Amino acid sequence: MTAGSLPRRYARAVLQLGTDANNSDRLDKLAEDLRTLSRAMIESPELVSVMTNPAIRRADRRKVIDALLTRMAVQPHTKNLVYLLLDGERMGIVGGISRELDAMIDARSGRIGAEITSAKPLDPAQLSQITVALEKLSGKKIDVTKKVDPEIIGGVVAKVGDIIYDGSLRTQLRNLRDDLAGKR
């Protein structure tokens, strides 16, 4: 089983659970609960250790989780999912489930995430032009995340979903070098 398939299966179940009652608020709340829990686990290695360490009694871990979930004011469905993950010793995949669920919700609504990397910050006009081009290519509404990486020298690298559009000067120079050396 691949690393992403287990979180994807749980995310599909959560998506189904959130959409069964035609209640988009429920799905949004489930997704937000998972994002918040995932963020808490990222920010606290101690929390991850307590939640995932089988040497700590499950009843003790459940008390910690109960306190955390109460403080977060999560939905009963989220609480049930977390207990299911705890019982199956799968608390370590909460972040993956959250990412997969967000991607599924975006796909249902015709949105997709894109990461645009440039050598220097893009001005709003450039960003808008790139976003429009990517929306035409993907056929979806793009949610852009900007990143600056001086190592690409110039140009732009855009990652839309799983597709990478590499228009960086670094890659063009590498391709030219390979052509001249007869490697391509």
C-alpha cells in the first residue's frame, strides 16, 4: 500500500460522511477540525509523541486527546474519527488525511492549488497573468501560493496539482548544457 493511499481512504470516508446529509457546513467543519488538529501536531512534537507512542497506555492517550478535542470544540464526527485512528494506532496520518480531504473538497468545487516559484518576488500584474494562464491550462480556479527561490536564476516554476511547468532559467541552461554535451 502506498504512503498516500491510507490517508486518502480515510479522507474519502470523511468526505462521504460530510456530504451524506447535504450539509456543506458539516464538511467544512470536519475539514477545519482536521486542519486544526494537524496544525497542533505539527507545532507540538510532544503531542505527536504522546498520541503515537504505543508504550503509553491507550487510556492515557485518550485522556490527552479528549482534553485537546474538547478545547478545540470539534464535531462529534471528528471525535469519532480521532478515536478510530487512536484505536488503530494510526494517529500519525492525521496530517495526510487533512491534506487529502482538502484536495478532494477543492476538486469538487473546481479549485486546485498552485505553487508559483520565482527568482524574485512577482508584482501583482505578473502574478495575475501567470494565474490566468494556469487557470486556462488546468480548467480550474487556481489558489496560488507564492515562493521565492533565487537558485532558479530567472523565470518561473509553477506546480499545479501534480503537474510542474518549469520555465526557469536554471532548467533552460541545464538543457542547453546537456544538448551541447550530447546528453539529450
